[in-house]
Amino acid sequence: MAVAHPQTPNRARAGTYAGLFMVTMATLMYEIALTRIFSVTMWYHFAFVAISVALFGLTVGALLVYLLPNRFTEARVKRDLWLFSLLFGVAVAICIAVQLWIKFVPHFTLGGVASVVATCVLISIPFVLSGVVVSLALTKFPDRVNRLYAADLVGAALGCVILLVAFSMLDGPSLVVGIGAVAAVGAIFFALDLSSRRAVALAGVAVVVLGGVAVFNNEMHSRGDPFLRVRWAKEAEDPKHDYERWNAYSRVTVDGDPELPLPPFSVGLSTETPDGFLVPQLSMLIDSTAGTVLTGYDGDPETTDFLRYDVTNLAHFARNDADVLVIGVGGGRDVLSALEFEQQSVTGVEINADILDITNNVFGDFTGRLDRDPRVDFVRDEARSYLARTDTRYDIIQISLIDTWAATSAGAYALSENSLYTTEAWDEFFASLAPGGILSVSRWYATVESDEPLEMYRTTALAAQALKDRGVENPRDHMLIYRGPPSQFGVSIATLLVSPEPFSVRDVAVMRENTRRLDFTPILTPDDAFTEHFANLTVPEGPGAEVDRFRANISPPTDNQPFFFQMQSLSTLFDRGGGLGDTPVSQPVVVLAMLALTVLGLAFVCIVVPLLLTTKRTAHRGMLPHYGYFAGIGLGFLLIEIAQLQRLSIFLGHPTYALSVVLFSVLLFSGVGSMLTERFVRLDRPVSLVAPLFVLLVVVTAFGFLTPAVIQRFDGATTPMRIAIAVALLMPLGLVMGMPFAIGMRSAASRPNAPTAFLWGINGATSVCASVFGVVIALFLGIAASYWAGCLAYVLAAGSMIVITRRASRVVPAREPAPSEEEPVLQRAPV
């Protein structure tokens, strides 16, 4: 957002457009890159906090331009554009280098709070500098503001797309430094417009230095010895890794000695496993904590006989000569298991192309080149989309510890939308099974923090509800659960076998025989239940009554509330009891609370307080409807944007894709909508102010119902098609949501001495708040509730505008006022 001033002799030339284009491109690239970095160093849900911090920083940058008119004068505008774009590029590199050294400790201790505040402040500095550039560009050249705004939006939108490609070429820290070089290129263009050789030279040096550092560090990264790297990951020191690769999905690391045979790594092996098994193994970690194993394999099936003793592989005893689908290939362990049991075929579906490449190519000689086995087929795709498209039916679908306990205990995935653990997903899995087919799902039973099997309770409730939705009368006849022994790490795994058809007497007998032989504990069978909770969750009436008896939230997740790993309920939110304590299901909410308080506090101190202190009290008279209007559009825009982001994370299969697609589409089309208002909004025609808001409410309401229906209809489309559908869903919303800010500012500017800067501050502050509220509402009430809360916020805005126009109709101005120094007009810069 920025302040507009009267026309000046300054003219926007080609360098101004190109410089703004590069700066906004770098801004969006930096924002999205932070979400990827934070997923490694902190937690996944920092993706939403990155949006909050970006909004906060850009708002503060524009506020500086407004509060320091003697510093940001018309005579200095071109030099300031060059200077602050250069500082932005340098700050990006410096701030990421410092941030990587900060040990992020999300606890309510003095050091923990300090680390959270320091992190938020540090990463906001480049956004503040970018906000100054955008503010100056959009306000100091009023005769070319539309074209500059277009350059702003196009640059920002393309930055979302370019980043996805850039991540395939550079590691995370190197890429962020490279983004600083992109911003410095913008400084070169501003320097050309300034006609200063010295400025061009300084910006050129910055481009060379930052670009050189990025390339050199990436080269050192490929050799395993980068000087700029992740130092702390999830509160632990991150060592140098034997192999490391970044992409838009994840950071994947591999460590270990390929020549050193070790006992099989597994937390689900039977106590009856024969001694003497030794196998070469390498550890593969995704985003620091989600682990899998690369198993050395030379083609000799006897070397993998230990897999017959793993609780995750029980389904293979029940179905022989089967067609198997493995969801989440990882290091190929489940694929090897299917081969060990001599199954007819195995298809491995993996959304992360780098994991497939690392397993089959980079370490292919070590893993046995499984992709060359005629029985094996690897597919790079999102599992639900692939199953919706294929006509193949499988005898076994296996999901083993997708999103591992290591990540969950740290809170990494607890707020993540997980599309594999919802009733809609399981209905798709059931439909993809052949007659008598089995869905095998392995989850943690007991963890270091808690002996209560909350994950398995929730998995059981999910299975029972999914069966009930398919018309199954007695879900318990369709389910078998067995637990492995406690491992050396103090944890244990349980495997759920569930089928759309009831298990036969023979199936139950086969499983009884093998689980007794392997010393696995039966948790749930048609005849026995380890606890009454498992029995009550599978009664014919459904799991609802038993779910309500738990303090923790173990209700079956849905696509509307897909937070499988978040089990905090409203009743336990402020209660450390209820079986939660400091368990994996409670800590993420504490982290979210800390982040929310930090962001909201910074917004109040840095945005609201300065505006209160610099705005005359008399200027607030009669402005209450305007305050309600700008608060409504600030809340509505971000609540709906984040709700769509969460919905599309499930639809597109990964939050990084969703973030890029949503930001690209919303930026582009909201900018178009904002510019369209100039063609038909007139202050002497009150209906032209109100009508767009009613159109907005109609469109927002329609897409509130249409979006889930379209997502369900096209869930089997290819990834490019799903991206195109997502853009089509966002285009109308972006167009109408881009109009209210410009309409409100034109209306407010018609009042003598209206505090337009204060209105802008309200909009910025509520936008920051909404970026946090959106996650909280979705977490406890569902994504749809967050979306409709945004709709209600727009209702508030529409009602406020009706009041504003009625009051204004009593005194109709002779003409629309021109902007003046006393009546600044503010325009919204995209985030």
C-alpha cells in the first residue's frame, strides 16, 4: 500500500517500469522461498506466517513514506527508488544469512519468545525496504500509476512461477541470495532512469557479488561443503550432509556409509526376527525430520527376508500374487517388501520427483535399480489424483507412516493439510481396490511423549466413518489392527487393515496365525478389542458417540478439516490436561499462538500506534463507517485468500504449488479489478460505489459453493489441468476482490481532511490479523468456516459503504477532488 501525491515533473520512464517489475518479482520470490526455508528450519505452518510478515513489512515500508515526507521528497524519488531497491537486494542476502544462525525455539520462555520475535523482525526488514520502493513508484508518478501498477502486478505474479523453476537449479539459501541479485537488477534499471553512472556501477557490483555468491555457494553445496547453509533445524543443530537437494517441495538429505552393513533399521520389527540380519542402509530425511531408509539391495531376495517380520507388511500375508500400490515411495522400502513377498506387481506413487531420482538414479546402484524390475512401476503424481484417473484396481494399497512421527512430535505437520487422511480420500482408496482388496495404513501407536494411542484412535475413527459413508452396516467386520513391539526408541507402530468387504473367517485365521508367530499384539479384530475405545469407535452407529467422549479431537478428518495431526480441541486449548499435556498434538497450537501474538503485536506497535499518534483527533469525526469498511475488506480479502489456499493445497497435492498458484492468480486478477474501477466508479453516482460490492458478495457466495464442487469433480485431472482449474476458480474472485480498496479510497478522499493514511493502516493491520485468524478458524471450525467468515467481513464492508453513500448524498461535491498533499490517496500494493 502506498500514498499518492500530486503530479510532479517526475516522469516514469522505461527504467522505472523495469525496476518496479524486478523488485516486485524479487519480493514474491523471497516470500515463497521463505516458506520453503522455514519448512526445513522451523515448521510447515510458517508458510502462513510468511504471508503475515510480508504484509506487515510492506505496510510498514509504505507507512514510512507517509510519515517521513521530508525524507521522501519529490526531488529525491528516483534516487530513493535506486537506493532502497539496492538495499532490499543486499538485505535479503544478509538477513537470510543471519536468520539461518538463529535457533528458533517456539516455547513460552524468555529465550523462546526472543527467538520468535527476532526471527519475525529480521525477515520483515527486506519487505519493509521493498514496501518503500513500491510505495514510491506507485505514488510519485500519478500520471502513469495504472501502467506502473500493471508492471508491479505482472512482476509479482511471474515471481511466483519463476521461483518453482529456480528451486530446481539452486539450493534454498543460495536461491535466496540469488533473489537479492534479482532485486539489485531492479536497482540497475532505476539507476538508468536516474542517469547516474555511479549508481549503475554500484548496483552492477551488487548484482555481480550477490549472483556470484549464489552460484559459488550452490557449487559448494553440490560438493557438500557450502558456507551458507541451514545451521539449525527444528531446534537441533543441522550437520553437513553427505548428499543434499532442494526443490519446491522439500529439502532431501541422505547420510550414511553405503559400505557398512547394519542391523535393519525399523521400529516395527518383530521380537521373533532372527539374529544376524545385516544390510547396508542410508538415511533419507525430508525437511530435516521426516525420515525414510534407502536399503542396499543386490537382487538377492534373501537379503531382504527381514521385511517379513515388519508389522507394516501384514497385508502381504493376507493377499498373495497381488497387485500392490504403494503411496509414498520414499527410499523404496515398501516396494522391496512387495517384491520380498513375490507379489505380482507393485506401483509406487510419489509426488516428489527428487525422491524418485535419488532412489532410482543417484543411489540407484545402491538400491538395486528397482525401476528396472519388470514388476515395478514408479509414478510421479499425487496419489488421489492418480487413483481417480486410473482404471487399475489393486489388491493392496499400502500407506506406511506418511508424515512421520519425528516431524509430528516437533509439530512440523500438525497444522498441515494432509489429503491422504480424510474420509473423501479413503473413499477414493476403497473405490480403487479390487474385490476383497485391502487398504493397509500404519501409524504410530505409542510415542515418547504419550502412551495413549491417539493417532490410532483417530485412524480407527476415520476408517469407521469412511466405511459408514459407503453404507457398511458393521465397520468392525471390515477392520483388523495389530501392534508391533516397543522399539529401542520407546515407540511402537500399529497397522490397520481395512476392506470395503468384510474379512472372511479365513482372513482372520491367517492373520491370527501370523501375528501370533511374530508376537504382534491384536488391537482390534471382529472378536476382540484391546481397549473399549477401539470397540466403541467401530460400532454400527458410527464413531461419533465415542469421539465425543475424548478431550482430544480424534474426529474423522474431512477435506474441509484435513488436519489429521492436529488433535487439540477447543475444550483443551487452554487446558494442559485431557490426555494432551506436552504431547505432539498440543505443541503446534502453542507455536501458532506465539506466532499470532508476535505478528499481531508487531502490527499494533509499528502500524496502529504511529497512525494514532500522527492523525488529528478531529479527523476521526464521522469516519466510523469508513473504518468499518476498510476493516471489512482487509479481513475479507485475506480470509478468503487463505481459505482458497488451504483448499487448493489439497487439490494440487502440495502447499508450495498452492501458494504459488494462489498468489499468482490473486495478484494478477485483483490488479485488473482495481484498474477496472477507474472506468465506472464516480462519486456523483453512489450506485457505482455500492454495486461492485454487491457483485462481489454474489461472486464470493457463488464460489463458496462452486469451489468444493469443482475440486471434487476434477480431482482426477492431471497436475497441469488442476493448476489451470485453480487459476480459473481464482480469476473471478481476484477481479471482484481487487475493486473495494480503490473504491473506498476514492470515496474517503472526497471528504476534506479525511485521514486516508489511517484508513490504509486499518486495512493493513486487519490484513495481517486475518492471515493468522484464517489458520485458527480453519483449524478449529473448518476451511469453509474461514471462507464464510471472509464473506461476512465483506458484508460488513458493503453495509458500511451504504451508510457512507447515504451520508455523502446529502452533500454532493461539484467535481471529484484532485489528490493533494493534505488529502493523500493510498493505493494497495499487492503481497
